[in-house]
Amino acid sequence: MAPEVIRHEEYDKRCDVYSFAILAWEMLTYRIPFDNMMPVEAAFAVAREARRPPISDEWKTLPVAEMLRACWHQDAQKRPPFTAINAALAEEIELLNNNQQPLT
């Protein structure tokens, strides 16, 4: 859950942006975030300490890491809207397709 949801504050669809980033991280790493913590510990760490799952050194400088950091920002007002996320993902797909080597 997004920090504002854990803290029982008012929230809107930006909490879904946070959840999207956590799910994306899970799909990229094949791991469960905070698997070394009890659920209550993880919730406290997210809500009060701004703790997030680790981003691998292998892709720390890639656009996907930048997207994750933006989407799970502690301040919900600073998270991008899904329209921006969708556009960024479409751009990345286009770049990957253009740089793809032909099969021989």
C-alpha cells in the first residue's frame, strides 16, 4: 500500500501509481518486497521512513529505475499520472524496437 493509505490519510488514484511501481519492481526482480520484514514492520518502514525495495545496480541508471523512483515517491503529489507513465513506457518500447538486431 502507498504510504498515505497506510497512514490513513486522504488519498486518490496516485496511490495506484505507487502500487503499480511496487508490482513492476516485483515483476522485474521476481521477488517480494520487504521479504525480510514482518508486514507491520514493512508498513511502518514505507509510511514513516520512506523505505522502498532496492533497485539493482545493473539497472540503477536505466529509465525504468527512474520511473520506479518517481512512481513510488513519498509525496503522492510528485508521482506522475498514468498518462505520463504510459507515454514513457511506449517511448521505451519504441526505442527497444528500433535498436533491435535482426535475427540471422
